[in-house]
Amino acid sequence: MLLLDPVGWIAASLTTLSFVPQVVRTIRTHDVSGISIPMYAVFCTGVALWIAFGVIKASPPIIAANVVTLTLAGIVLMLTIRYRR
């Protein structure tokens, strides 16, 4: 069980950090032409459910990673909606 926490934190960090380049690019360029609003909406809903799952399981790596991921993906979703108007 001790090995699971570091593996969980590393996995959570890598998957969460993968959204940073998209957020930075979207903020800098305002180019949202390749971003799917339905995909990001469904993804954000799934991530919110992962947060609930993490709370139920009392798993800090799951909770932390998904809170950050939801924030980053939510930013991309909101900017996409905003820039397409």
C-alpha cells in the first residue's frame, strides 16, 4: 500500500499537468478552433465525478489531481465559449 501513494501522486501530477500547455496556448492566442465544447463539457462532468469518488474513497491524490484538472479544463471550456461568441 505504501507504493500506491507515490504512484498515485506521480500519475495525478502528470495527467493534470498535461492540461497546462492547452490553457497557456488558449490564453495567449485566443485560438479555440480545434477545441470541442461538447468534449470538454463531458470531460469536466467526468472529472467532477472523479472528485466525488476521491472524497468517498478519502484519496488525497484523486481529489487533488481532479480539482486542479477540473480547474484547468474548466478554464479552457469557459475561454472556448467566450472566444467563439
